[in-house]
Amino acid sequence: MKEYAHREIETKWQAYWEENALHQTDEDQTKPSYYVLEQFPYPSGDGLHMGHVRVYSIGDVIARFRKMNGYRVLHPMGADAFGLPAENAAIQRGINPREWTLQNMERIRKEQSLLGGSYDWDRYVGTCLPDYYRFTQWLFLLFYERGLAYRKEASVNWCPSCNTVLANEQVEDGKCWRCGSEVIKKELVQWFLRITDYAERLLEGLDTLPKWPDKIRTMQRNWIGKSKGANVTFSIPSVGEEVSVFTTRPDTLYGVTYMVLAPEHPLVPKLIAGNEKESEINEFIQNMRKSTELERTATDVEKFGYDTGSKAIHPLTGEEIPIWIANYVLFDYGTGAVMGVPAHDERDFVFAQKYDLSIKVVVQPNGETLAEPLTEAFTGDGNLVSSDIFNGLANREAITTIADYLEEQGKGGSVTNYRLRDWLISRQRYWGTPIPMIYCDDCGAVPVPKDQLPVVLPEDVVFDGKSNPLTTSENFVNTTCPTCGGAARRETDTMDTFIDSSWYYIRYTDAKNEEIPFDKAKADDWLPVKEYIGGIEHAVLHLLYSRFFTKVLYDAGMVSAEEPFESLLAQGMVLRDGSKMSKSKGNVVSPLEIIEKYGADTARLFILFAAPPERDLEWSDAGVEGSYRFIKRVWRLVHDNKALFANKETTTTDISAAAKELRRLTHQTIQKVTVEIGERNHFNTAVSSVMELVNGISSYPATEDRTVLREALESVVLLLAPFVPHLSEELWEVMGHTGTVHLAAWPKYDPAALVQDEVEIMVQINGKNREKLVVATKATKEEIETIAIANEKIQSLIIDKKVRKVIVVPKKLVNIVVG
């Protein structure tokens, strides 16, 4: 028998697939469409890791399964190729990031092919390629035309040494991760997208996505952060200003004893002027500007603040209340100001106790009186007290009543607020999509005409890590105004890379279009994506931004789908020794090493069999060996029975009990695997079912019906085809079939074959298992009872005892109760 040679087999069939364009998208409109998509990779220098192998194997199983079930399948791939890592690599290596990225893109594409992925490479998308980012710029201009893209001044993390903006993640202990310089907050004019205009629709849309994991939908709801409450206006006579505060608890308004502003609030310099601690407070403010959001707002972070010395006027009582600044209030959230109600808010209570601020109870629990001084905030429901005309009202009722009263008095009113903020898309770096705007002294901000796109990244830039490289290219910066023809300057900010990944799934539907981003008819033919597979780390930003883009394009009449992804499969991580694989921990397993030693089919089978897809997977060398042994076992079974496949006779119903049992197991497995892949995405249990069938084949007597065995073996190869595509191709050929197994019809189970003539049942005595019997499936309870009691072993165990009761559960057990 020929030995299983994975390198030879996998090379052979990958070449066959490429030569015959097997994975090219089927355009036959008579077939139902199915769009399966894995999140495309970032082309780093490290190549693929086991997390990639997992996500790509899952997607490939679904794509191959649907194709065998008669669907025309769109299964594309590409590269999320812009971003800061490539620019950093360019600085470190002294090369242009384009060169570094394109090399990595080609490397990863080859590695994906080695895995046996069924991708339509003709639709390949690389976000750093001008034919793609031309239309990213086109879409930016669409947002601009619709009033959804705008510029404003915003506070950013700024490294004065590197002369660049840093993301929060690049600030370590208040210092630049690259050079170690102290980071400051700087006001810069930045580009934003008005995602807040879509906050309510993004929330409502989550209710239309039942095939998304509840956890991810909850994470998005929390990120959007809808809350209903009231705006309350406080006046500050000393500076002639007013401050609006949002609160979800206007019922506690009479319990306000102080106000807190964010240290960055523009009124703060006026409020602290002349304060005896002014220099100390300014130092505190500077420290807060360096701190990350998490460092200031985490629940376990100590609340710290300063009294500005200024007073605000309570809008309903006219009382003066002190104005503080504190670390836990952020200027970017809400209005950058909160009202302190320590009696009824846990955070405010802790702050008030620390600084000996007044605590005033305005909600008493029904039928009780809170003991004062309070030992903790009371946040439950009750009736209002010390609240003027609202005394005695239930606090829940008072929420609306007081909000309405504020509106009547011109001091605020009901409002719905969102935690979501507009999307800051400006990045002061080279390796990203240039923002297609031009600035003219006479005409102002002018969009680049669409027929002049793409605005291409220049080559004559300096990568010294000291500034935005785009600003170093005079040929790029200096241009002419499209409106007046005068001298003008290009925008040197590039776009956040989340922009690139917010529409790539639509470009795949019409990847070669040179006139527009995509044709609506082609997009509508495929969208929404039927199955989207990727990591939970993208649960909020990427998925939220993609949903936002789709809704904007829907409003623009460019697509008919309001949601991009119908079903979402968020696969778990691959762990080793209980930790996520990483070079720093020295626990990485290279996919290429596994493919070289065992083959791609073994890597795929192990990673699909070892755990349900949504759970973390613990790497196991023994598990890989086990998957390899199983593949070789299937190989031997087919080759040992090679002579069978010349016989094309069909199975008859007039067969022995052993043959009937193998046929039942075959069709039971077909039914199980079809459901597990097609309805549940339970790939591990699908593989397990095939393994049970292989066990049944192995124990099938050599003297029994051969046509039943042939049917079972062919079913094994067909059922394994999505999982181990190379092995299945080779064995399909061994069986004498022409053409590829991946275009063969998925097997259908025969309901009649599932009917059992006999069933094994357990016989118990006083609840303890004592014997197994085989009885006819149609046997009555009385017949089963008679057979059980007449059994020789059972007779020997109850001969001296009185049978008090016999409980019969058909097809399962008999319990004989004796005394």
C-alpha cells in the first residue's frame, strides 16, 4: 500500500485547484448565494500564527460545505495593510513601508495557500494599494458631501520630541513609548466622522442580529452607552458663565452639594485664578493631561481633586455650591462636568467623605428613615424629601417631573445622551490613506475632485521618527486649488486604518471595478455577509465602524443592506500552557513547522476538533499527533478496500443485521455532520461523529455486505472534505471518481436507514446496572419486562427475593425493584 505522503499530496492538489480555477467565484444566478468571510490579516513580518490557522480553517470549512450543498460561494481574502507597525518597521530598517508591507502580503498569501484555503484570489484586496485606497478616499468625500466628515480642534497625546500624535496605547507611564519623552496634551485640528448621528440606529440594529453572540451585542450597547436623563444648567456668577450637567438622576437634584469639572475644562483657569493653591492645581491639571482614560476612571483608582474656590448657583434652590476639579471627570465625556450627590451616588459619597463635603439626603426608602450620618450612599428607590414642591413623590416619577420643571424654568430639560463620541480619524503619519482635502487661503478647505483620485502617497519622504513623514515631501504638500487654481496645501493627515476595514467586505463583491467603489447590483447580490469569522478583540470598534459605514451607504442608496454581517462567529484564542501564544512567553508554535511535519490537513483537523470554535483552545502536541494518526487511519481504510470501488452496485435493504447497523451509523453520521456544520457551527462534534463512523467501519466484519462498506467509506471522504481537503481529493481519486470532491454533492441521509430493528437496553436491580439486553425496537413494555425477568443472569440475582415493581423505560432501561 502506498504510504500517506502529505507534502506530495498537498502540493499536487493545490496545483490542481489553481490550474483549474476551482476557487473562482461561481456566478451561476440559478444557485443561492452564500458569502463567507474571515477578517483579513495585518501583514506583519511574523507571518501567520495559530490564531490565523484557526479562523481560516473555520471559514474554509463553511465555504467548502456550502459549495458542496449547491450554493455559489463568495470566499475572498486580502490584507489590512496600512498602519503604524509598518511605519515603525520602515524607521527601524531604513526602508519605505510599502516595500516591507508588500513583501509580507505576498508571504502571508503563500502561507494561506499552503493551508489549503479556498479563496478567490482574483478578488484580492490590499488596503495599501492605490486601486483600493482611491475608493477609500472616494467614500471619505461621500461622507464629506453628506455632512458626516468635519474638522475641529481636539485634544491629543503629543510627543514633543517625535513631533507626532500618539494613541493612548503608545503612552506608557505618561511617556512616549518610542523615545521616553514626557507626553503632553495638545490641541490640534483633526478630522472626525459623525458616527453619533447614527447612535440610535446602531443600537436598534443590534436587535436585528440574532445570529450575533449576545456578549458582543452587549459590548456594543455599552460602548454606545445610551442613557436617558436631564440637562441641568448651573450659573457661575464670578466668571459670568453657565455650565450644563447631564444626569440620569434629576430626582436627586435637591441633594447636589458640590459640582466637579474635568481638569481640562476651559473654565478652570478662570475659576482658579488667585487661588492660594493655583500652582499646585496647575501641576495637577498637567498630570491629568498625561494620564490615560483608564488610569483616571477605573473603579479601583483613588478619587483625587481640588477645590477651585469658586461657586456655582443651584438652579432650583439658589444656593451656592463649591466647584471642584477631580481626576475621575473627563472633558470628552458629556459636558465635562458632573453634579455631586453624595447621599445617593457611591462615587460621589467616597469623594465627599474624603474631602469633608456636605451630604444631603433627598430620597428616603419607603416606610423607613435613613440613619444619619450615612455610612454608604443610598441608591435604591423611595420618596423625595427636602425637595421643596416635589416632597413625597416617588423618585422614579420625579425623574420626569423634575426634568419637565427644569425645562419650564429654562434651566434644562429631558435629554437622551450617548457615551459614543464622534470618530476621530486623523493620524499624523505616512502609512495610511491620505485624506483627500486641500487648503487654500482664498477658498478654505476644498475636496480633491473625484476624477483626480487617488491622492497617492509620495516616495520623497523622510522617515526619521521625528515628524509626520508626509510633511517632509514638498511635492506632495504644495499643490494648486481645484477651485481657483491658486497655490494651496494638501492635508498631511492620513486616515485611521479602521476606515480601510470598514468597507472592504463590500469591495470584494466587485473588486475589479475601476469607476466606482462597487456596483450596487453586485453588492446587493452578496450582502449581507452570511458568516463573518474573526476575533472578539474586534467586537466593538471594527464591527461598530463597519455597521456605521453600511448604514451611511444605505442612506446614500449604494447598498440595500442596513447591516453588513448577518451571522458572526467570534472564535476563541489559541493557548499554550494556559497562556495566549506569544514570542515574549516563548510558547509559540509555528504553523509552517506543523504543515512541514504533519501537513496542512493535520493542522486544520486538530484546530477544528480540539475545542468548540467560540472557546479558547489549548494547544496539545499529543492532539496534533492524534489527528495525524486519524488521517493515516482513514488513508489505510480506503486503500485496504480499494477493490471495492470498482463495484458500483447500490445497497439493498435485504442485508444482515451487522450491515444494517453500519448503514444506520453512516446515515446517522451524515445527518449529524450536516446539522453541526450547517446549523450550529459545531465543527468539533462534526469531526467526532466522523471518527465514530470510522470506528464502526474498522470493526465491520470482512464477511458482511461490501456495498454497505463502500457507501460508508465514500461518506467518510465526502464528510471530511471541508476539513481535510487535500486528503479527501486524493482518496476520492483512489475511489475511481473523476473531478474534484469539492464539487461533488454533499451526501443526503436516508431516513429509512435510521430506523433501528433492535435496541440495547440496560437492566437494573434496585437502580444498579446488572445486565444489557438487545430487544426489538417495537417490543411492548410487557414484552420487555418478560424478557428482562426471564434473563438467566437476572434470575440468579432475584431468585430469593420478591419482585415488588418493574419499571420499563422503552428503548432505555428496565429497573426491577426487589425486597
